[in-house]
Amino acid sequence: MEQNLKITGEFTQDPNICKFHLEEPIVEEWTLVFQSVEDSKGSPLIDALFAVEGIETIVVEGASLSITKNHPAPWQSLAPEIGKAIRATCGPGCIPIHPQVIEALRNLPMDQVAADIQKLFDESINPALASHGGFVRLVELRDRDVLVEMGGGCQGCASARATLRYGVENAIRRVAPQIRELIDVTDHASGESPYYR
């Protein structure tokens, strides 16, 4: 049964990604990335969203959904179907995400995570950021949280938050889905030309 939920849409810098915000959290603590319907483990919300034509990736974080499309249709034409899927599977009495999804992440080992993230930074992320004079560094793993620091041209850059959220974090979650939270410990007010003072 469709719930009377308030959903707010937010366009991002990437025209293929749109965020949808609910008033109540869908999940606590974890950020969940679904790249196919097989990842959902029977989660009603994820199955309903992947049933919308053109949906490629779904990221669930707190009360927000970041949805990536691979379809030329504008978000305005997809939003009604997305809203219907959310309202039908979220709200009082609903379990939008199957508990097995988070349980599976909790059971994944962490022993290789630091090495996998460092390799990702060395081979992919930092070479890309270097063209803007920036870099990102793994500070430490704290339980299942990853602490990173941005430097060079990324320190205090106006786009740092978007770069971290949509570029760095998405890439990290592809190689290490078992991490719980990515935490930016950068002092964005320092540096040679910080954006924030």
C-alpha cells in the first residue's frame, strides 16, 4: 500500500545522478550501494526502484537515495515512478531493506580493506585528482569507518565535498562495500589557497 510520504528531489552536478530525500531514515549508520537487483537480497525498495526503466545504481544513506540513471529520459519523467516505488515500500510498518543486506556487510572481513583502498588511490583516484593539483590520502581505518584527508588543490576546494561523495566514496565502496562510513578529516580552512576561511 502506498504511503503518504514527503519526498524531496535534488539535482546533482552529474546530470545522471539525482538525490531523493525522505523525512525518516531508510537505514541507520550504513551506506548501501546496489548495482543490480541481485544485490538487493529481496529488499522491496531496491527491487521496486530497479523495476523503473533506466535505473543503474542506487545508493541508500540515512534518509537519502542517490539514484543513477543510464536513460536519456529527464528526471522529471522518471520521478513519478521513483516516488511511487518509494511510497509503496517505505514508511510505517515497512521493511524497505532486507536485514540480510547489512548482515552480509557486517560479515565481510576488513583485513584487506586498507590495502585495497590504497591501491585504488594510487592507481586510479590520485592520478585523476593530480590533473587538478589534488590528492586524497587514507588516514586510518577505525572499526568499519574510513578516515581520509584531501590535499593539494582539493584542500578547501569548492568541489571537494562533491568529489569525495560522488567520486571517491563511490569508488571506495566498489572495492570495499563492507565499510560503514567515509569520514573527511581534512582541515579545509588551511592550505595555500583554501576555499573556506
